Amino acid sequence: MRRAWTIVRKDWAEIFKNRFVIFTVAFLPLLLTAIPLVILYITGSESELNGLKPDDLPPNLSRICEGLEGVACSQYFLVSQFLLLFMLMPLAIPITIASYSIIGEKTRRTLEPVLATPITTVELLAGKAAAAVIPAVLVTWLAFGVFLVGSALLAVGPRVFARLTDPLWLTAVLVVGPLLALAAVSVAVMVSSRSSDPRVAEQLSMLVILPLLALFFGQISGLVLLNQQLILWMALALGLIDAGLVTFAVQLFERETILTRWK
Amino acid sequence: MIRIEGLSKRFGQTVAVEDLWLEVAPGELFGFLGPNGAGKTTTIRMLTGLISPSSGQAWVAGHQLGADDTELRRRVGILTEAPGLYDTLSAERNLAFFAELYGVIEIEAQVERYLRLLGLWNRRSEPTATYSRGMRQKLAIARALLHEPQVLFLDEPTTGLDPEAARLVRDFIEGLKNEGRTIFICTHNLDEADRLCDRVGVFNTRLLALDSPGALRRQIFGRTVVFHLTELLPVYQETVAAFPFVKSVEAVDSKLVVRLSDPESENPALITALVAAGAQLQFVGELRRSLEDVYLRLLSQADPGTSRPEEAKP
Ligand SMILES: Nc1ncnc2c1ncn2[C@@H]1O[C@H](COP(=O)(O)OP(=O)(O)OP(=O)(O)O)[C@@H](O)[C@H]1O
Ligand SMILES: [Mg+2]
């Protein structure tokens, strides 16, 4: 596995010179951290929401709000919608990195010399995957940290803050995030082994965000309610899905096919 | 060092390599010659464990293909058809990356050694995107050598280089041979193969001929002597043709082109007879066929429909 790490370091040296990659890695987290903070700030100073009681809210909302009232409730409600959007980061970043790093090797024909070294397929793919997953997870965690600090500073009461750091959110960011990143990178590896245009591969792989968006709109419309239990089920399901995707991606990456058909 | 037994490779309907039998001795510099699409790159890829043969077997550096290809790859070096360098990384970084993948222990020392040997040391920290084609090729050669392989496969090492760069690469390859490495080289440059290789194989899906360049020449064309005369009369040609050991005689301008099997012992009798017949001899010389003539002849024999008509102009 020492060779996997060699791949990771080489990939980083290379891909962080790519403007598209930098843009995705930097812009998306910035946006997804800034929006909820802005919302918190605006709702915090908005007085007409102050009088709200749980009973005035639709039943779904009052369930989310358990124990919170007025501004706190509406703040938490709005921000919790962003929890799901926050998960876009660990999905989109690895897809971008992996698409560029794998298809880059393909189009510049650098893969053949690599495959001619004693590296195993698993080492190669582990390296490629780690090179994409690690930055994505770190950036997500960093963005979440910034979001927490920002929300503490921006008029969120201690009770809302406590809810933002409860096991639901922590599981989402610390467990579901990396699992999503792994799923995304496996899909990107599979698509990249068939396509030879990084942007096409990126867009195709981005289809993996569809379930996430479904969940997002489900929650907004009140059909689904994200809670501790659901997050745990998601984590479990993702763990299984990841295992399947990784196995499949490794099998699909047939050295010979990739060498002779990747043109 | 390389033993190939009945190796074949098919891609769907296309047969790229058919029933190849070949042995390359340790320390030998072997030239693999063939037209575009002959299957040379495919053969190299099989022998370096990059793709698997459809049938047949082979041993390279003591390792059987397919048995433990990771170990096999550790033992061989390959210059791939395309240099395949990371453009945004420096030459040094490119080599260090591959040295790590090959498990080289003294990475820095090895990288420096080959950068210096190939004259790239001064530009080691520039991204390879700024390199000329020749420099890229040299860097790719350096990459193939970092782990000091005993067996080296070079796929068209001088193609696309200017004469000076090609010369440099050629001298370098000769140096590698002198270090005792076994070298398998694919080339279109027949002149290069002639000068460099101990033996050559002419190949077009199948192996058409296999021998040293000199032996191939003799085998295909015999030996040819040219008699330059001040004036050529028909009687001279008849005089020469009368000798039983003369295989053929042809008149070209004022020259007689004669195919013999042993000119050293046969020439004196011919010269004496020609002088006696009144011929005035200016020069007598042996016609050296180029390997290109041999090559074109072999290819046209193997596939008369497609190859260029081969010429034997004296
Ligand atoms: N992946 C593949 N699928 C189908 N056919 C292939 C594949 N790879 C090679 N071939 C065919 O196999 C034959 C041999 O190709 P190869 O690249 O080995 O030739 P070559 O001797 O190296 O030619 P060149 O001198 O042009 O480099 C060609 O007809 C080629 O079209
Ligand atoms: Mg070739």
C-alpha cells in the first residue's frame, strides 16, 4: 500500500494545478457554508418570527423543532435543510478530482508506464480514490467547523447551537460524509474507465447526487423527516452500497482493457 | 533471458501476433523490425506483463508470463510507444514517482544518476511540458532504467528524433548493452538496427526471418560484386556467365553486377578472364545491400500484394 500513497502524492501535485479542480474544491464549500450562515444571520434579526409557537407550525416542523421555540425553531428548521446540501461537498469534490486524475492519465497516455511498474490494481485504485476522497472529507469537515464557529458567533442561541452539534449532525458530517465520498469516487472510477472526456465523466458521475436531492426536496415538502434514526440507516445502507461499488469498480478496471481500449 | 514459445494475440477478429517463437540470449541486443501494425507493440506489451497472450507462453528474466506478473514487471524496463510523462510535473518529480513505484531504495541518487547520464540534469526542475521531443524521449528512457532492469524493452526509441538526438540515444543504448543488459528494441530505422543489433527479427504478424543483419543479407541476396569497366561489350558478360560458380550476371550501364557465393576465391579468375577478353577494369567492389533491401524483400515475399515492389539497383 506504500505505492497507493505514492499515487496520492503524485496526484495531488498534479491535480491541484488544475483550475477546474481548484474551483470545485474551493468554491462549493465556500458557498455551502456561507448560505446557511447568512440565513442564520437574517432570521436571527427578524422579529416577526419571534412569536411563533410550536403549535403554529405544521406538524412536521414542530417535530423537528422539539424543544425549540420561535426564532430558534425557524432558524433550526431552515439550517437543517442545509444539512443535506452540505453533503454535496463529499459527493461533488471527489467526482471532480477522480474524473480529472483518471481521465488525465488516460488521454496523456501516462497510464501505460504506471501499469508497467509492479503496482497492483488495488493499490492503483486505492491511491486514485484516496487522492480524491481525502481532500473532499477534509474540506467538508473544515467547512462544517467554520459553519459551527460562524453560527455560534452569528446570533444562534445556545440551544440551537447544541442541536447543530448533536449526534444527528455529527453522524452526518463525520460518518455519512466520508461514505458518500467513497461512493462518489467509485462511481467516478467506473465512469472514467468508459469515458475519455473528464467533463462528460464528471457530469455523468454527478448523477449520484440525485438520491441526495430527492431527500432534500422530500424534506422540504415534509414527506421525509431527517432524524437520528434515518441518518443511522443511511450510514448503514451507504456502507453496504460502498462495499458493492468498490468491488464493482475494481472488477471493472481490467488493466488490459483499459490499456488497449482507452484511446 | 527471453524465451517465447508460440505466443499469439488476437483482438476480436484481428490477429496481431501469430505463433511467435523466439529466444534472446543474455546480453544480446535484439532488433524487432516490422511495418506499422505488425504487432511489435503488442508483443512488447505481452512480454512486459501489460496484456496477456491469447495463447502460447514466454519467460522473461526467469519469470513465466502470467505466473507472477508483478514480479516480472519488477525485473523488466519498458520504454513505451508514447513517452507518457506528467506534463505539469518536473523531470525530477516524474522520475522520483516512478522510482517509488518500482521500489527503488536510493531514489534521489538513481534519479540524479540518470538525469545526468542523459544530459537533463540542468533542466531537472522544469515541468516536462517545456521539454522538446528528444528530451521527453530521453526522460522516458531514464524512467525505464531507474530500477536497473536486466531486460529492457524499447519501443521505437529514436522515432521522431532529429539525427543528433537519435545518435545520442543510439550511443546510450549501445552503452547499456555494454553493461550487459539484454535489450529488445522495436524500430523502423533499419540502418539503426543494422548498426546496433546483434540479431534482428523481421516480423509482420508472423516472424519472417531471424538472424544477424549480415547473415540475413547473405541469405537473401548472396554476395554481389560489381566490376566497373571503361566500356561494356556483350562478350564480357558472356565470359563471366560462363563460369559455373557465377549465380547471375547483369549489365548495368558500363558495370557488370555479379552474384557469387565466395568472391574472395572467385574474383581472381573472373578478373583474369575479363582482362584476357580485352576488358579494361576500373574498379572491383562488393555491393553492400542495406538491411532495408533485405527487409523490403522479406515483406514483399511474405505478402506480395501489399508491399512496395522491391528494387535491387546496384
Ligand atoms: N486493443 C486493440 N484492439 C483491436 N486491435 C488492436 C488493439 N491493439 C492493437 N490492435 C491491432 O493489432 C495490430 C498490431 O498493433 P501494434 O500496435 O502491436 O503494431 P505495431 O507493430 O506496434 O505498429 P507501429 O509500428 O505502428 O507501432 C494492429 O493491426 C492493430 O490495429
Ligand atoms: Mg508500435
